[in-house]
Amino acid sequence: MDREQPVKQASPGHTVENNQFVTHAQKRFYASDLCKEARGLLQALVDSPDYNTTPSPLIINPDPFVERHLNRLSMHPDINLDGYISNLKLMTSTKHSKPTP
């Protein structure tokens, strides 16, 4: 028996897009030049063999690397983009990782 899915109701200041709540601040971020810059920097990490951007099986969010981090940046507009990317580079670098046995 099919059950009807409850309709998501957006609270004031939010809309529902792609079955997710989106704030007006997130919409502004995705329309900004900062988002375009962030997308380019994140995609460069994905394209580089120097960084492991393949998600761990332990990660709950199945979104691709770029989209997952753009979403995080959209929710925290005060994050310094250069610092954020620098930390991602440190965390995903393959140069300093332990060799596999």
C-alpha cells in the first residue's frame, strides 16, 4: 500500500526546492560570484590527482564533493573561502597520506 508523502511546509524565510529547505541567504549565495569562484576552486580539487575527493563510505551525505561543500558554504556565509579551501586541501591531500600496505 502506497503512503502519501507529507508535503513539506516552508517556514517564513525559507522555500522548498528539490525536496530541501532553502533559505533566501542560500539562494543569494548560489547566485553570487563567490559561489562561482568556490565552484571553480572545488572542481579544481576534484580534477587534481593531488587530492582525494572520493567520499568515504562513512559519509552520510551522498552529494558529490563540489555540491556538498557549496551547500555548506551557502549555510555559513561568513566562512572565509580561502581558509576553507586551504583546510580542504590539507584534509584531502594525497601527498602526505600513509602508503597502503
